[in-house]
Amino acid sequence: MRKLLFQSLIRSPLTETAPSAEDRALAELAGSLGRASRRRLGRSLSIREVDAGSCNGCELEIHALNNALYDIERFGLRFVASPRHADVLLVTGPVTKNMRMALERTYDATPDPKWVVAVGDCAFDGGCFAGSYAVVGGVSAVLPVDLHIRGCPPSPSEILKGLLALLEHASA
């Protein structure tokens, strides 16, 4: 313990570099998403994330949307715990047989207008889990999907771009 303390006194602190121009573009993207949601819904966008049987790679990227770098709450986008308060269902992973009924119930509990966004390659067509005895298929095999965001896993900025495209298409 003593050795670690002395080493921490000698080494300089580890800090992250300043945000780049791409990060400013990301903030602008999230801001335009917040404005589009207020224009379309008259309020902020509420998102309910549902893991239908994934490897959690997509969940890590979705959770990154709440970290200090992306911080989507400052733009009025928020994750909610109940589908009764959600506008968008972000579904990740292939739909497993054990999660099918829970996913359908979550969809039924979400009030209209509602959108379903399938996040990741597994949610699109089952990905590497396709053909498994425990997998029903992609999300579109169970629910009507409004948008597919491809990637394994898609980056947080790709998820934001997809949500913005969803709202702009819905507004048109």
C-alpha cells in the first residue's frame, strides 16, 4: 500500500484530452435531437431500453450516452424506467424465446405515439445468434420496427444520429 502511495505522488495525474471538434459536432447533433423531439412531441424524448437477449455490447454504448462526454440529459433526452412513460423503445439483441412475451408486454404498455428502434446487428437479424434454438430472431420478428441502427455495437453517436433521423422522419 505504501509503495502505491509513493508511486502516485511521483507520477503525474492521468487526465483526458480536451474535447475535439468532433465532440462539438456531437453536442450539436444531440442538441438538434432535443429540438426535434420538442417540436414533434412538445416535450423531451423519453427512452426505454430493453435488452431482449444480447451480449451487452450495445448496452454499454447506450449507457455511454449518459456519461460525462455525451450527457444527453442536458439536451432533454432521458431514459425512463417504465415503458408507460416512454416514447421510444430501444431494443438490443436478438429476441430470445424467454424474452418474447416480456418484450411484447413492454410494447403494449408503451403509450402512442411510440417508436421501436432495433439497436445493433443482433437486433436486426439475430446476428451471430441467428439460428440458435433459443432465439426467435431479430426484433422485427416480434414487433413492428421503425428504425434499425446497424453496428456491432453501434457507437453512441450513431445511436444519436438514428434517433434524430427517426424524429425528423416522423415530423415529415
